[in-house]
Amino acid sequence: MSAESLAELLARQLPASVAARARALLKLQSTLDRALPAALAGHVRVRALDAGVLSLACASGALASRLRHQTDTLISALASRGVPVDAVRVVVDPALHAPYTPPLDKPGLPVAALNGLARLETGIEDGPLKVALKRLLRHHQPDQ
């Protein structure tokens, strides 16, 4: 579900003033994403635009610092897109980081493949390939 369709769904449930503000912030976020340099686009979130002060949030201090150095350029880019901004306020919000997702359990190599690699390992002369095959087979031994 896109942010716009979610906003429309919520707008039917919200008071008109809140829905209008949500639409305005979504539009501003879209404009901001187009105005930002490619390295920052998608990593900066609009918090508010009040009295010409645009409040933005970044997930890390590094992104916030980079954004703070580019505020004059950003203000000009937004003005050219019809968004009057006098100042930019940047805060760090670690909650914007993607949540941790544990690695997926991948199935091991099939038994037939392991048997083939074992035959290959015993049939070749000593060298780096034989050492690598031994290490691979040791890694894939069950319960060890």
C-alpha cells in the first residue's frame, strides 16, 4: 500500500483539518525527496513546516550533518519548486532506522552435492583448491 493510498484511507476517518495537514505533509515530503541530493533522498523525513521553518528528521547524525551543510542549496531547490522556506531545522531520530531483521535460515547444500565435493576433494592433488574444499566440507558437516 502506498503512502498516498494510506493517507486517503486515514483521511476518510480523520477530521478534515487533520486530513488536509496530512495531505500537505505528504506532498511536501514528495517535493523534498525530489529536491534532495540522491544520497539523502529517502533518508530524510518531514516533521513540520511552520512559519517558514522546515523541520526535518534523519536516522543518523552523519546524515543530519550532511543535510545541515546543504541547507542553503535545499532552501533554493525548494523555493524553485514553490515551497517557501526561510530556515531548516534538522534533528536526529534513531527510530527512522530500519528495524533489525534476523538473517534467514538457508538450507544447506544437498547431500548429493556434498558427496560430489568430497569425491572431488579426495581426487585432487594438494594445493589451495584442496584446502578450500576441505574447509567448505567441514563448514557444511551437520551438527559440528
